[in-house]
Amino acid sequence: MDILTAVLAILVAIAILFEIARRVGVPYPTLLVLGGLALAFLPGLPRIKLEPNLVLLVFLPPLLFSAAAESPIRDLRANRGALIRLSVGLVIFTMVIVGAVVQAVIPGLGWAAALTLGAIVAPTDALAATSVFPRLGAPRTIRTLIEGEALFNDATALVAYRAAVVAVGGTFVLSDSIASFFVAAIGGIVIGFLVGRITGEILRRLDDPPVEVLISVVIPFAAYLPADGLGLSGVLAAVTAGFVIGSRLGTILSPDSRVLWLTSWKMIGFVLNGFVFVLIGLELPQILQGLGGRPALEILGLVVLVSVVVVVGRIVWVFASSLLPGSPRRIISRTNPRLATRLTFVVGWAGLRGAVSLAAALALKEDFPERNLILLLTFAVILVTLVGQGLTLPWVLRWAAWDGIELDGDEATSARTAAYKAGLDEIERARPDWPGHQPLFDRLESGLRDRTQHLATEDPDETAERRQERIEHEQIQHGVIAAQRAAVIELRDQGEINDQTLRLIEREFDLEELRMEG
């Protein structure tokens, strides 16, 4: 079996495992890693090596850029205190406690190498946790914390990782490391902002959806590579560029470009994440081969110890920091203390690790102290968190018993109310200017008034009733559109219209369905 066949096999496996995960209701990265493990032991499958530069330079920038472009900047800003504690404080805390424990049980390892392991397993991967949120639901504040943490903690962990690696061959100077961190962070943010603004202006002047999507694929690399080449934070550069572009998507892209952009990036993210998690599973046999003659019982003990320290340490930090003034837990506790405690545990339990940790471990030089053991411990932490916490996260979310009402209000209803009112006002303003098109105005007004009537209200009983009525209305509209689509397809099958005409009409139906789903 050649490499191309192996890649095709992985793509098929990704699709199958994703569908299984969706039906079973578990985070799909969990099954992807387990699927990679299974593929690794298939006879005849060629070795696909997960190069660290492939993750850090090819996979990481577009994934971070895409996540940042979709992130709610206002919510991130509102929770900046909690995010700083998670993405900076928790990373350093994890690095120190893991390093201290490993140094204690493996005295010959050295503090620098032990802290390197701590920095490697410190950053989280939000995808595995948030992949269950759309189905089970979680408050917007919780999603913001988990996704925002994963956006920023990679930068903290990679800077700390580089400082620890350098210290293995020399000395560790705290003041120099802190200064390097701020220089790398600020420099990366500046480069990302400039790249975002420049490419945003380029996109604003274009009106060619395929070209605009192609440029969007280049943006994360245009931010990451110069920053990384200058010794700055490429992670923050890609994230910042994503924030800048994401905040302007509504003004720099046409509707056609926006639909194609969002669809294309959804597919890019799905394929890249799928490959990364499957390739993580494929790495295990190679890691095991490099352990030599270390006793299995000793390895098992180290795996359990480090995994427990990582998981419990996060929960302790999350609960301790949630007691500080202005934390989301204290705000939620004003109205529902029980829910606040349970949601805090959800945040603590959602610290799943992913590709960045493994890429950082693989990037260690061959002569690094206990490199193979560090690789195994890193893989073990990824596996324990993805499988152990990932499979139980749906249960933890259900246990939290969130009632589905957003903690900071129903913003979607407010936005729709304002949009529908603006539309009705424009109809009234334009009626005298277009006296020959009153039937069109009547249809537009009827549609907007119907949507306004079925918006949720503050009455909980009425909210449920109106929500059900809106769902039924959408089902009726979907049925009508499906019938229209079937009729047009039948015309094509009978040879009365060509495929180009079919696709033109289908696109109109698709946009209408997207509008309803949006």
C-alpha cells in the first residue's frame, strides 16, 4: 500500500468515525485518535510520520486562524480576566507541578527537562471539548472560556517550552524568559494585526469568491511564518489576523463570497483536524519502540502519575481562580450557586490535550534527556484526556443541568427584533417610491411580521410554545423547498433543463435553507 492509498484510507476513516461519533454523541476527536491507533496496527499500512514542523507550520496556523475568525471578540474581552488566568496562569502552574513531580520521581532527568514535559502537556485543545456543545448545549460563557483558552494558551506553552529546552543545554534565567515572552507576544500581535488589516483591504476590493477564499487560506501563513521567523509568537500572529478578519467579514465580503468562505473553512477545519487526530493515534507504535528496556510497571506508574497531576491540577486551579472577584462563577452564583459550581467543574473537566502537545514533544532533538519517555508520557496524557475525559464530557454536561437560558440574556432574539424592525421601516419608507411593486412589499412585510410574531418572549411558558411553533414553521418551509428542489431535479432528469440551470436554481434553494438555519 503506497502513501496515496494510505491518505485516502485515512480520509474514509475520518468520515466513518465522525459519523459514528455524531450518532453515539461523543467528541469525534476521541474516536479519531482511537481509529488512528487501530490503523497503526493494520498490516501493510505504510508509516506516516507526524513531523512536528508539519503540525506547527501547516496544521496549526489555519486551525487557529479559523477558530479566531469565528470567536466572539466582545465575549472574550468581557472574560479577559478568567482567560488570562487559564491561558497564562494555568499553563505555568501545570508546567511547574508536572515538572516538580517528574523531577521527584525521576531524579536524573533534571529540572529543565522535567519543566519541558510540563510545558508540552500544558496547552489544551478546544475542539475535542466544544465538539459536543452544539448537540448537548452549554452556556455561551463556558464555550467562550474553553475556546478562548485554547486560542491563547498555545502561545504561552510554546514560549515556556522553548525557554525550558534552551535551559537543558545551559542555564534558565527567569527575567530573560519573562522579557522574551512579552516581546514574542507583542511582536506576534503586531504582525498579525498588520497582516489582517492589509489582507482585509485586499479582500474588500475584490468580488471573486474563489479568489477570496484562496487568499483566505494564505492569510494564516502570511501572519505565522514572518512572526515565527523573527522569533516572535506565530501563534498569536495567526490568532490576531483571524480576529481582525473575522470582525470585518460582514463588510469586506459579498454574500456569495461569505457563503463560500464559511463553507470552505468548515471543510478545511474538518479535514485538517481529522488528519491531525488520526495521525496522533498512528504515532503510538513508533513511540513504544523507542522505550527500550524500561520496566512496564514503572512506565504505567509514570503514566498514571503524570495524567492525574495534569487532570487534578487543572480542576484545582479552575476552582481556586473562580473564587477571585469578577470570575464567571461568582457572577453566576448570584442567581444560581449550584449551577455555578457545576459549570466550573465543566470548565475544569474540559482540559483535553491534542496535536500541539504531541508536535512539541516530537520536536525534541534525538539526544534530549529521556526523549522517548517524554514522548510516551505526552501521548498518554493526550489519550487519557481525549478518551477518558472526552467520553465522559457529555455526561458531565448533562449533570450540570443547564436550563438552556443564556446567562447573559437572549441576544439572538434582540438582534432579530432589531433586524426585523429595520426591515419593516425600510418597507414603509420605500413603498411610495415603488408604487408599481406593492404586492412584493406586501409579501416582504408579511414575512417579517410573521417572524417578529414568533420570536421568543420573556415569558418562559410562551417561549417554549413559540419556539415549537417556529420549529414547525421551519419544517413546513423545508418541506416546500424540498418539493421545489425535487421538481427541478426531475426536469433535469427528463432533459428539459441542463445541469447548469439546475445548479443555479439549487443555489437559490440552498441559500434560502441557510437563511432559515441561520
